[in-house]
Amino acid sequence: MSTATTPAWLLPAFVREAVAVGAAAPEDDIAEAGSRLLRRWENPARRFHDVRHLVELLQRVDELQQETRLPHCVRLAAWYHGAVFSSDSEAAYAQRGGEDEDASAEFARLELRDLGVPDAKIDAVAEMVKGLSRHAATPDTPDAQVLSDADLAILAADPQRYKAYLADVREEYAEVPDDRFMRSRRAIVGKLLARNRLYTTPLGATWESQARQNLAAEAARLDKKIAAMSPATDAG
């Protein structure tokens, strides 16, 4: 179970990024927009897609910063990429991992427009958010590649952190029955393993081997559990 707390530096960091991309609104208004966004990340229904995930994502973006062209836009895209999220249904998990990139991108456009961010920067943030999907094709810009690699970095975590990640994801979708969740998760893992590359930046590529080890081990565990399901459960 995630016990994420919000670091004191997080909101000021949002304000700095917004100012850096040209937000013309008063700083108090920028801080209020950041607070609204943080409240979404702090929703107690979130167990993986929470503040801890946001912090880790921002840290990974920092690690890959030398690969970016618009680092402040990449960080804002990280902030907004999970703005709209739902764990209400199996379909939400199986299809999009719960994140609605299109709706999150539109939310980013509306919020950043209200803050007076220039249109070109709004477009850059929104397009990165919209294009961010675990099942999407290889991102076609350096900034989008950094965001994608940072988002998938959890797959290359050490085994203990990876185990905690899996537990948080399962708790996030506690309403989905075990058999259906396992099948959905197995499909996602299979799609990830089928990619030629998980990571597209030179620095991110160093995570490839560990991520594939984690995914392959998870796939084997899921296959074993699915095979062991009783016929009655399997039929349901």
C-alpha cells in the first residue's frame, strides 16, 4: 500500500516550471493551479499513480535532462500526464492503465492557457501528454522520448521496488476480480516485452536489461497463476 506524502518542494517546483515556460499570471494564481493539480495526484484512490509516482517521474526526467530540448515543458508534461485518471473499471486498466492521455492533455491546455503560457509551449506540453502511452509507438521527438522513458523507468526498478509497484497497482484496481486483472496485466506485460525497445534515449537504454528481467519474471508468475485457476473461475 502506498503511503506517499507530498514533499514541500513540489508545489514551488511547479511554479518555477510554469514561470520558466512563460506563464504571465500572478504567482499566486500559478500556485493555485499547481495546488489543484496536486489534489488530483493526492486522491486516496490512487495507489501507484500518486504523488510518489509524480516525484519519481520528475526525478527521472532530471536524470535524462541532457537529452531534452524543452526541459521545462517536459516537466510540466510529467505533471499533467496523469491529471485525468480512473481505476473504476477493468477496461480502464486493460486499455490505458487508467490514465486518459487525451483528457489530461485537454486539461493541461485549459489550465496553462489560463496561466498565460504561450501557445507554442502549451502545444508542446499537450502533445507530449497526448502521445504518452505504454502501448504507443516509439515517440518521434527527443522531448517525448525523455518523457516516455521516464514514465517507463519504474519497470527497471530493483526487485523490491518493482514488487511494491505491482502491489500498488493491484490495490489501485482492487475492484477488478483477480482472474480478470491477471489477464489484463498479462496482456500489458506481453505488449511491453514485444517491443523492440522499451527505452529510446541513450541514457534510458541502460535500463533496458533490468526492465526486461522484471517483466519476464512477472510474465512467468502470471502465466503460472492463470494456468492454476480452477475451471469455474476461468469460465467466469
